[in-house]
Amino acid sequence: MEKRELICIGCPMGCPLTVELEGKEVVSVTGHTCKRGEVYARKEVLSPTRIVTSTVKVEGGKADMVSVKTKEDIPKDKIFQCVKALKGITVKAPVHIGDVIVPNVADTGVDIVATKEA
Ligand code: SF4
């Protein structure tokens, strides 16, 4: 049986979690204070995902850069490709919150959207 130790990122309490795995099956989760911790632990060991945040250049805007993020979580193993896809991107002002900057980034089905006006 494999044992994985994690820190829950669901809230600032950062509960230490222990997950026991039998092959690709979660046998038990302990250490969580609330249900969110258990859900996080199961997802983290079976199919970890993350929101990716970054910035891209803006042409003709109020600022030179605008912050962007994936609209939803993407698989952790796609983060590098996602960051790479954002390199060298320049958008034209005006940029509004929620504007799609890169559709379907790294073939994840998730868009990169602006999180600020520029
Ligand atoms: S298990 Fe619950 S209380 Fe503990 S860090 Fe995660 S979200 Fe917060």
C-alpha cells in the first residue's frame, strides 16, 4: 500500500493529509478537518489540476502588461505547455476582464482569460 502526505490548500488552516492508495484506488484519507480536504486529497493523487496565472504584453493600453489566468483548473502536467503558449503573446488594447486571450490553451479545452482591464 502506498502512502502520500499532502497539505490541503483548501483554506489557510493547511491541514496535513495522509492518503493511502492501493494501485490507483484511494483506500483512505485522514487528517482533514472538513469534506473539502478529502475531496482535494482524492483529486490531488488521482488527477491533480491547477489554475494557472500569468501576464501577457499589451499594445496601446494603459499598462504594458495584463494579468491573465486559466478560466478553470487544467491538468498539472499541462502547466508547462500552458505557460509556453503564453510566451510572446501580445494583445491589443482595450482588454476587458474576461476577454479570451488564448482559446483552448495547450489543448485542454480551457481558455486563458484576462483578469484586469488594460
Ligand atoms: S481540510 Fe478543510 S479545514 Fe483543513 S485546510 Fe482543507 S479546507 Fe481547510
